[in-house]
Amino acid sequence: MSPDLAFILMLALRMAVAAAFVVTASFIAERSGPVIGALVATLPISAGPSYAFLALDHNAAFIAEGALASLPINAATIFLGLTYVVLAQRCNAAVSAGGAVAVWLTLAVLARMFQWSLSGGLIANAVAFAVCLPLLRRFRHVRMPLITRRWYDIPLRAMLVATVVATVTALSGWVGPGVSGTIALFPVVFTSIMLILHPRVGGPATAAVIANGGWGLMGFSLGIAVLHLAALQFGSAIGLSLALATCIGWNLGLWWLGRRKR
């Protein structure tokens, strides 16, 4: 088998595996209501496969540096969520999602202009959550209506995540860990939820899923920090495992606290 054919087949396999993760998780999000849906949506079901495949091609130092670049991008994602939630109360899906993605892209470009340290990235996340979480609070409690799927749901979700994985894999050797870490955190799950749910259940109900994801994104930022530190100390495999465990543990804690309050 030629090297080019082997690369294409491996890339196709990676795209398919990542797409399967995202499609499955988004189905769970739709069936479970905005709170549980948000907890599932904020797990690393898109960034996780992207980083796992990067780890197959690059060393632990590359993964650690990519995670460091991803940390401020997570702060941009909470602003994406806030932008969408506000716009979705009055605007259609295209305007709401388009405006949110434009904000994310702008902040991502600005973040790439700085050399981030771990403490700087954590401070950026802390400021972002301190600003956005109180503003999101009043949009969180909306009843999710019954959802009827359409034929393009699965292809759209699969296409979004497969495109991100293909881009990260193909460009990582050329653009370096910083840009790879930025692309890996493109909010595939949030974007697919916006584009698919908004036209059929309305802006406020879709916005409730995104608004409930704020606290989950906070745990995601901790997972990125763990990945940066653990990859340097123990290698990529252990770093990725500990980062995943951090995200899952944080979201399980949020779920438990929510049940206790109820």
C-alpha cells in the first residue's frame, strides 16, 4: 500500500470515528433535556478525538503546547454561547449561529496574537466565566419540546466534526501545535445543536441547552489544563486519560449537585 493511500484511509477512519462520537452524544443531548444535554455537549466529544489523533502523529510536547493554546480558546467558546443565547431570543438560526461563530473567530484570532502561559490561560477563563455565567442564568430554564429528526441531521453533524478532524490532522504538521490546538477546539457540538435544534424547537429552547453548558465548559477548561501538565510529566496517553477523567468527573459532580438541589 502506498503511503498516500494509507494516509487517506487512516484519515477517513479518524473522521468516521470522531463523527460517530459526536452524533451519538448529540442524540443523547436531544433526548435528555437542556440540563443533561448541556452536560453531554460539554464533554470533550469533539476535541477529544482530535487530540487523540494528534497524539498518534506527534510527541507529548506537541500535545502539551497545543493544550496551552486551547485554553484561551475555551474562554472564546463561552462568549460564543452567550452571543447565541442572546441573539436566539429574537433572531433566526442563521443569524444567531452566524453571529456566535463570528464572535468566536474574532476572539480566537485575537488569542493567537499572544503567547499564553498556563496561569494566563486560566485567568482568561476565570474572567470569561465571571462575566458570562451570571448573564446566562436567566436563559437556562426552558422546557424542551418533542423533537422530530430530519433526514439531514446525521449527515450535517458528521460533516461538521469530520471536517474539523480532517483539518486538524492534515494541517498539524505544517501549522504547529498552537494553531492545531485552536482548530481542535472549534465548537462543533454547540454549532450543530444551534443549526439543528433552533429551526424546529425555537431559539429560546435551543438557547437553554447552550446556557446550561456554561458550567460544563468550566470543567472543560480544567481538563485542558490537566492535559497540558500531565502530557509533559507522564506522556500523551496518560495526559489525555486524566483530562477526560477531569471533564467527566466535573460534569458528574454538576449532575449530582443538580439532583440534590431538586
